[in-house]
Amino acid sequence: MRKAVTVGRKLGLTKEAAMTLAELRTPERIQDFVNEIPWNTEPDGETARSVAEVLRLRQAHCVEGAFVAACALWMAGRRPLLMDMGACEDDVDHVVALFRRGRYWGAISKSNSPFLRYRDPIYRTLRELSLSFFPQYVLERQKTLRTYSVSVDLRRYDPALWVTHQGYCLEMIEILTSVRHFELLPEDLEGDDLRPIDEIEQKSNTLTEHAEPRRIIRLEPRRPAPSPPDRAAAATR
């Protein structure tokens, strides 16, 4: 735990914040901690808070929870990886923290929905992992998930951008949404061709932990590359 605290302090966290995250030694414990943070409904406008701000204010939405999870993973000796999943124009993106167990990918996810949450490490590629979110990534009855990104290693970026930044972490959000993305839908399939979810599924999707939040910021759209075969996708991670 002492080593983890040292890493947290080097990232710029206070001793108290570093000790809090240092106790989270596994992805499962990190997910439990992220779940316990109250949902950020953004009552005063759009936010993208850093790790330090989330721990201070005890509120988070998806990307904010992903920052916290990535930081905890780094302190636990794992790579702090994030993945952005892009939605169609009418909906918003979702960001998860990635981890691997052997050859398989899993994800830590902060969501107000009962479905866009933790993923066990059973997926061979990031495409497979992303597709596990597809059926219940919906707006009303329409399936809206369209792309997934390469994994983004936060060790490559100044912690001041996402660990200790005060205010909106715009630069980090722009990085996440501008990295290479891959299409999930086949080239000959349009969004309108997708069957809407059933009414019973729609009813289940209205279940939330907290009051429905405002939408987070939507930046300039990307130009995603065609999705590669599974083995090619795995080779680039």
C-alpha cells in the first residue's frame, strides 16, 4: 500500500486521496468504489472533473469515473487505459477504464444505467468488449453505439490534465474523442436498419440510480476507420 500511496502522491494527489485509492488493489474493488460515488447530474452545467476534483466533491459521471478508475489502476501497478465508445449524433459517448487478465480484456464503467457497467475480463479484443455494450446502449428504443477507440494509455499524458486539473478537463476529452476509432456496424448496414429494442427492454432502461443527468459536452465528430478483423484489432492494442 505504501508503494501505491507514493505513486499517487507523485501524480499530484493529496495524501488522503492517495491513501483512499491505494486501498483499491483489484479492478473489482475499484468498480465497487466507483459505484459508490454519487452520480454527477451536472446541475450547474457540463463538467469533466479530474480525479482530485471527483474525490473532493464525491460526484462523478462516466468519464470522471473512468479517470478515477484509471488512476487507481495505475497506483495498483496496472496500466491506466481508457477507451471511448462513440454514439450517433443524437446520443453521447461513453468512456471506460480498461484492464487485462491474461489475454482477455475487461472494463470498469461508471454509468447511471443498470446495463453500461463493469465487464468481466472475458473479451479477446476491444471490439468484442465494445459489442457487449451494444444491445443496451440506447436512446429511447434506438441502438446508438457506433464506434470504439484504440486504448489510450494515460501514462503518456501530463497528470495535470486529468489527475489534478481544476475545472473542465477539455484537453483530455479532446484526446479521447480524437484518437483512432473503428466502426462497429458493417459497411452495408445503416443505423435505421437496426431493430429497435422491445418495449420491455425500454422499460428496463428507464431504471437509473439517480435523477437523469444533463448531457455531457459533444466535441467535433471523428472520422472512424473501418473496423479491422479481430486478430488485426488485437495486434494494435
